[in-house]
Amino acid sequence: MNNLLDPIKLKEKYINWLEKEISVNQIGEYLEITSPFLDRYNDYLQVYAKLEKDDEIILTDDSYIINNLQMSGIDIKSTKRKQLLESFLNKYNVKLEDNALVIKSGIEDFPQKILFLIQAMLNVDDMFMLSQNKVASIFLEDVTEFLDSKEIFYSKDVSFIGKSGFVYSYEYLLQRTKDKPERLCKVINNPNKQNFQNTIFMWNDTKETRDNNSELIVFLNDENKIDATVIEGFKNYDVNTIPWSERENHLDLLRA
């Protein structure tokens, strides 16, 4: 493998980048932690931390994600979307309190809980951006309905511990069969460079604790044109991509 694509070097670069890009400011009784992760507006995601009694830390997005979705005209209060939102948050043990995404941590698990909250923020921000042509549809729902219609059997919302000790969530797990390896699946509604980097990092960390032949499949919403470097980037890391418009051509990747 080209040294530029070496997983260990990538991980080192990623961790160094995180350390360089994260900033912390005191705002009253809260710490404002600015992460290098971007939302759909290319604004840096911020997390607010407050130390409570017994060394319990409250982490919150201060209602940023939900308020922005509602300002974009997205109704998350319908029964179906409320259930979907709850399923996103349950993956990361995040609670919804008056529109704020909230998670509690101790001192020791503080880094993991920040990662959980940021993953939840990214997932909700990405998944609830609706198709311009299918206002009633959410991309994750479309993928699930497609798999069900093709009788492709899966486990949903699975989590694995990476070599780093961090826990990562995947939308689907396709079990290993006689002819196919274990396949983990990610669903990306907004396939940009940031989501590509996040996915590659979590996959490289995860696969070191899985079977040697485990594979990653990424569903990409290509309603809007995808930057060719994103597709090429996944290819360079031996990640299988399924652009949504071409899903019927990739059934062999999914079937047992």
C-alpha cells in the first residue's frame, strides 16, 4: 500500500489534526469546546461541558442541531420522524432535552462521551436533510426500505469497539456467509470530504478488531453531484460505495 494511504499513518495524522484543531473557552460555568467537525453549513460543531456534583459532566449542543433543522423547515415532531430521531440518539446514549442533545459522563469516559455526542450531532444533521424532490422521505428510510424490498437480511444499528477503545456505530451489519465476508454498512446523506474523512477514520480503527476480510459498504446519496475525489478516496481504501442512483447494480455486494 502507498505510504500516504497507510492506516497507521492516517490515524496519526487524524489524531494530530484533532489535537491541533480543537479549542476550549470558558463561558460562564460552561466550557465551550469547538471541534474540527463541520455541519452542513461548514460551521464547526461546538459542545458545551458543565461540571456537576460528584464529578458528573453534562455535555450538550445547546439545541444547535434541532433548532437549525426546524429553521430549515424540517418537522421532527411527526411520529415517524420522532421515532427515527430517537433511534439515532439511542445509538449513542444521547438524550433530547428541550431540543438540546445531551449526554452525561464522568472524568474517565469524557473523551468517548464527547465523541458519542459529536457522532449523534453529525448523524442527525446529515440524516434529516431531506431530498428536495422527496420531501416526505429521509435517506436512511429509503435505504432500509430498499434492503427490505430485496430481502437482504441485516442487523440494524450495531456498534463496535475500535483498536483505540472508541466505540463506533454502523447502520447495518450483513453477516458473514459461506461466500461473503462480514460487511458493515454506513449511510451518508451528504457525501462530502468531512464525512469521507470521518468514515475512513472510524473504519480503519474498527477493522483492526474485526475479521481480516471484513468489508465496509457505504451508501451515498447522489441526488446532488458527489465530488469525484470522495468516490476515489473510498476506492483507495478498498471501501465499496453504492451511489443511490446505481443501487440496483450493486445487489451482489449485499446479498449472501
